[in-house]
Amino acid sequence: MNNSRRTFLKVAGVSAFALTTGVAGAAQAKIIGTYEQGDKALKAKRWAMVIDTRKFTSADDYKPLIDACHKAHNVPAIPGNQEIKWMWLDHYDRVFTDDMNANLPDKFKKGMFPLLCNHCTNPPCVRVCPTGATYKMHDGIIAMDYHRCIGCRFCMAGCPYGARSFNFVDPRKFIADPVPNPEYPTRMIGVVEKCTFCAERLAKGLRPACVEAANGAVMFGDLDDPNSDVRKALAENFSIRRKPSLGTQPGVYYLI
Amino acid sequence: MVERLLTGSKRYYMWLGFLCLLILASFCVYWTQLTEGLGVTGMNRDVSWGLYISQFTYFVGVAASAVMLVLPAYFHHYKKFKRMIIFGEFMAIAAVVMCALFIVVDLGQPQRAMNVMLHPTPNSVMFYDMIVLIGYLCLNLVIGWVTLEAERLDMDPPKWIKFFIYLSVIWAFSIHTVTAFLYAGIPGRHYWLTAIMAARFLSSAFCSGPAILLLLMFVLKRLTGFNPGEEAVKTLTKIITYAMCINVFFYCLELFTAFYSNIPGHMEPLIFLFAGHGGHVAWVTYWMWAAVILAFASLAMLIPPSLRDNMKLLPYALGMLVLASWIDKGLGLLVGGFTPNMFEAVTPYVPTFREIMVALGVYAIGALVLSLLWKIALDVKKGSGHFGEGE
Amino acid sequence: MYNKTYVLAGIIIFVALFTTPFWTGIMSGSYQRPAVQLPANEKECVEPVEYMRAEHMQLLNDWRDQALRNEARVYVSSTGKKWEISLQNTCLKCHNNTTEFCDKCHISNSVYPYCWTCHIEPKGKK
């Protein structure tokens, strides 16, 4: 439903009614059921991801992860710089821009590293969004409500990680028909989108698509739980994050 | 007073007709943007704001600049500005209308624009920007109308309007400050992350806005004979000169901090703007250098009193000043903010023909609003005898 | 009053035009509920059929907010039955012919939900 128009008309109508009669009736429809989280749902206080880049030797090794992600979410393959990407690869100096070291081993100079939304603890994108279309959930996931997004792209200006994509063109034209995952919606012209840590899969008890495709090279778990995979991996290995000095506290860690 | 719109010379109607045609043409282009998406613009994943938002920013400045007439007239009782003030206020109205339209044409889902009010989010600067812009529009409408009505009836404006006038002075500063906060609070954009952004915005607004006003007043004088008063023009030019000096000074402060500290993030956008990247010079570099030359040339013509008071030269000096500030704020600000991008790489941005057409359409709507409002003001001035050379 | 007759005639024509929707509505007889195609193998909807008929848009609205904003992706209906919250994977699994169900009713009610620009309609629709 064109939610804005609908609610606007409703608000306008109710206020007019209230003004003329002096009674503001409870016009909101009643919801007669209740909601719960589901028994199988994976739960955490603060979801985080640890990518063990040592286990990937080439860009091809990351391909299954990216394909799994983009298939699961019907991400279109748009050529050119108006593209959409939820997970992608880039060179070390583009990913870790703060580390301006020209004398790194070849593995870093030439290697590719995966990028995705960092699900920050202090997300600038949420701070700037004027409609609450992007928001932080209680488990630390930075989610998008595509229904509410007005496409102002303030979040894209705000995100220091370039994790957000805008639908400059109709995405359906760049997705196979039938879509790769008929269970998940596509997006439309004029809204912003990004990785959601597969919130819809977590609700069903499944781990994120890229984690599943990585055969253990990517860990996913609760950062607030000292016994979780991710905490153990971080305790035993040296890890880095992207642009830590900005204080966003990214939830994606890289073992290098 | 509205009925005064209906009587006018042939030239007046032809001008309105021309504007309407332009608006219609650009609306057709906008329609293609609505149906095909913002893909018709030159914006992209890395340079996600472009011409539209930069024009929005520039015209918030133009709107705020009315305060440069209001403040001397009401805080310092500088009577000479009283004749011209209504034109400044009406220009502010037209500018705010343009701002709103530039935001709307920039939205990916304009039909959902009401979401900003339906889901108010006080953590977003955009929310405050909306509030202050709407407030400023209302203030200027009320003040402009009430004072003009008083002039028409040859009375003093009612006392209560003073309160709104004082409020509008503070408000004008707030609209441009909040607009600067849109940029200055974003963590990863080096070119924008600077505390002096709001001050720079205000100084550039307070030189360019009154300069645009004066240029338009000169045109008006040619067309209708309305005389803003030589003394007023000279005083306003002085204000413009000071503001421009401060504006250039502030920009130099940025240069110092960036290059003396030698922090790459601070230097890179400036290097890109003025010297290009990796041996390639982007189109924006030529514009930036043009802005530098125009800025200093205009200052050279404005600072010496003998040149400044030369009414033949003045339009040229002001024109150069407006162009320089427009390039700085209307192009450089956005391109520099997004280049280098979040990966410290360069993604080119060039506005497309359709993007420019849509922007022209918004300009035309602004011109239309301005023409209509000024027509009313002029007719009232004619009726009350505040029109020709003397009082 | 000047030109009394013209003004009055104008007002009458205006009122007549303004109220045409009512007149045409009254003339064209009562509203016929469209014959929608109900799911073949199912007996019950997620809530009683009268409720669904009147409130399904509110329900979907609420589902969306609960699922996306509260991470509550299970709906417990008034009868205590549990449903996975999903437009595509719940509603449309039963109502798998949107043309003959949702669209048919919406067209006769002149509402055009824009959900299908993103949500995938079941096969067989083109």
C-alpha cells in the first residue's frame, strides 16, 4: 500500500473529523493476533562476523559467498557505476584505507578482500536517515525497511564504508526471470539497499548465506557471548576492522 | 493585492509564457526520470548526490541572505534599505521554493516524501532542515505580505510583526547552519568534516545572495525604472565585499589545515579539485580554477572604493562573484565531498543533459515565483510613490 | 446581487457536477462483490474471513513492521494458530493465483497496491 498516502489521508481525515465533532475516535484497526520470534530463530545480543581471510587464496575463493548472497536476495547485476552490491571484493588499500603501508607482502598488495555492511554499533547511516527506514535492531543488525525509504541517499553519503547501493534503474530488468530466490522480494526503483546479515534467514534458524557458503572460513555469532565462535576466533587471532578511528565500531572483523 | 498579477505589460506576459514553456519542457524530462529512475542522471553508487543537492545547498544560502537587508534595517534602523527589503524577502521565498523542489527531484521515491513527517526522526539533520525551511518560508510570507500591505495602505506595519522580523533574522542563520550540518556531521567525508563548514556557508551566502539581489535589481531598474536608491546599493555592496573577503579567508583556512597538517584525507579532495588525480584532470578542475580567478578578480574590483562605487563596473564585479561562489558551493562542494570516494578511489561524475534540464526547470519555477511576487511589490511601490529617484 | 441568474445557474451546475459520483453510484445499483477464486485445498485463512476481508491491509501493514522492525516473524492468530509472517511465503502460498484473487477484488474496488514491484507473485501470472 502506498503507506504514506494512506496514512496521510487517514490522519487528515481523522483530524478533520475530530475538529468538527470534537471526538477523536480510535480509528486504528485492531490487530487480533499476537507476535513472537519463532522457536527456531537464532538469537544474539550483538551479531558479528569474523572473516578468516587467511583461508582464501584468491578472488575466486570468495565467489561462492558473493553468489550465495546475491542469489538469496535477488541482487541485480547492473553494469557500470550505478550498480548494486551487497558483498563484493576490492584491493587491500581500498578496503583498509587507513593502513597506508606501501611495503606489504604481495598477498596484501595483490590480494582481494571481501566487503559488506559492517553493522556498526554506532551507525552513521541510522543517524542521518530522516524517516527511520534504516535502523538498528536489538541484536545489533542494521536493517532496512524498503517500504519506508524515500530514496534521499543521505545514508549513502553518511556510510563511511560505501556499503549502500541505490536503485538508480529498475532492478527487475537485471535479474533473471524467474528470480533466483522466489521466497525473497526484489527491490524497486528509488530505494537504497544493503546487506542485512540475512535477518530473514536467522529468523528461520539458518545462518547467513555467505557464512554457509564459506565452509567455516567465515564465523558468525554473538559478540556479547564469550563462548561464541566469533569471540573465540577474536581471542586467538589478530584481527582488524575497517576505518576503526571513526568510532563506528564495525561488527565485521578480518583475520589476516 | 493578488489582483495586481493580472494586469501587466505585454513583455511581462511574454516572460511568464516563456517561463511556463521552460517549466513544461523540463517537466517532461522529469517525467522520464520518475519512470526510469535516477539512472538518467550522472549520479552513481559512489557519487550519490549531485547537481540537485548542490543547487539545494546554494539556494538555501540565497534564501538566508535576505537577512543582510533585514538586519541593518531593523536592528540598526538603517532606513535606506527599507525600499529594497521586500524584494529580498520575496527572493527568499522563491529560493526556499526552489530548495524544496531540488530536494523533491532528488528523491528516489518522491511520492513517499511525507514519510519525513509521518515518521519524524529527530536524530536526522534532514528532519531539522525541513522544519527550519518550512518555518523560514512561513516567516517570510507573513512578514513580506504584512509589510507590503501596510505600505499599500500608507500606514506603519503593525507592531506585532516586529517580533517575527527579529525571529526571521535568527532563523535565517539557522537555516544555513542546519544545512551545513547536513554535511559537516558525516564521519567519513573528509572535505565536509570541518567545523568551519557552517561559517563558510554563511559567508558565501551573505556575499552571493545580496549580489544576486543587486543584479536582479539592476535588471528591474532597466525594465521598470524602479530605483532601489544609490546609497542603499553602495551600502549593500560594502556588505557583499566584506562577506566575500571572509568567504575567501575561510577557504584559505581549509587549505592551511589540510596542507600544513599533511593529513592525506584532508588534502586529497583539494588536490583532486585543483589538480586532478593520477595525471587526469577532471572537468571540475577547470571550473575550480575559474572560480579562483573570478573570486580574486571580483575582489580586486570591489575592495578599492573608487572601483566599487563605479556603477558601470559593479554589475560585472557582482556577476563574477556570484559565479565564483556558485562554482565553489554549487559544484565543488559536492564533487569534492564524494571524491575520493569511501575507498579512496576516484569515481567520475558529470551531470547529464536530463539532469541539467530538470535543474533548469526548477530554476524557471523559482524565476516564476519571483516574477509574480516582485510584480506585486512593484505595483504597490508605484501606488505608494516609493518608486522613482526621490522619496 | 449582480447577475443573479448567472450566479445561481453556475452554483447549481457546480453542485450537480460535484455530486456526480453519488448520483452515478445510486443509479448503477448496489455493489457486486467480485467472485474471487479461493484456495482449492484450504478451508481457513489466517484469521476469520470477515476480518480478512475488512482488515487484511492493516494486518499486512502490521506484519511488515513486526517482521522487519521487531524481528517477530511468527504471527499467532486469534485462534492460536501460528503462521510464518510472509507475504510471499504465507499469503501467496494459499492464494497462489493473485490475478483471480487479490487483483480481481482490488480492481473492482479501485485500489492498486504496489507490492508486486518487489514482492514476487506466484507463477502462472503474466
